[in-house]
Amino acid sequence: MIFRFFSKIIERDDSNEMFKDIVYSYNSLIRDLNTGLSRLKLGENFESNTRTITIASAAELKIPHNLGAIPSGYLILRRSSNAVISDGGTAWDENNIYLTNNGASSVTLTIVILK
């Protein structure tokens, strides 16, 4: 697309037509990007692992992730109660992360662990 765009500009002698070509190409590029970006899915574009887990109140849970590296973080997609979740006291490693439920009751979470 970009090469077609530049070849059109080089071929033009009329600046008005060149401007129209630039605007048309720009709008086409934005439309194509919008279409592509709207189809992105988290699991297809990031090395990640999705888990559904239950953490008891005031407990730390060891969660395996199979990413082969220390994860960069996690996202909570769903939560069954109004719990406060934080990183656990144990350091993360290439195999596991540790999360703590600081809430008054147990919680079930769906999380995405990101490489």
C-alpha cells in the first residue's frame, strides 16, 4: 500500500491531484488499520496464559503460568467478589506467580498472566 502511494505521488505533475491522492491513500490506510486493530485478541497478540483460580481470604496462592520467563504482570478479567488482590510476598519466577487476597472472603478470579 505504501509503495503504491508513493508511486502515485511521483507520477503526478498536478499538485491538486497529488493532494487528492495523498488524502485518499491516508484515508485508506486509516480504514485498514482500524479494521485490523479492531480484530486484535489478547491471547493472539501477547505471550500469555489465562487461568481461573480461587484464593482464600488473607491467603497467598502459587499460580503456575508455563511462560518460561518471569512474567511482566497480570490482568484481572473477572472477579467473583469485592476482593483486594496484590502480588504475594514470594518472588515470581519462570514457573509461577504468587498473588494474595487481602479481602475478607475468598475470591474466584480469571486472570491473564503476561510474559
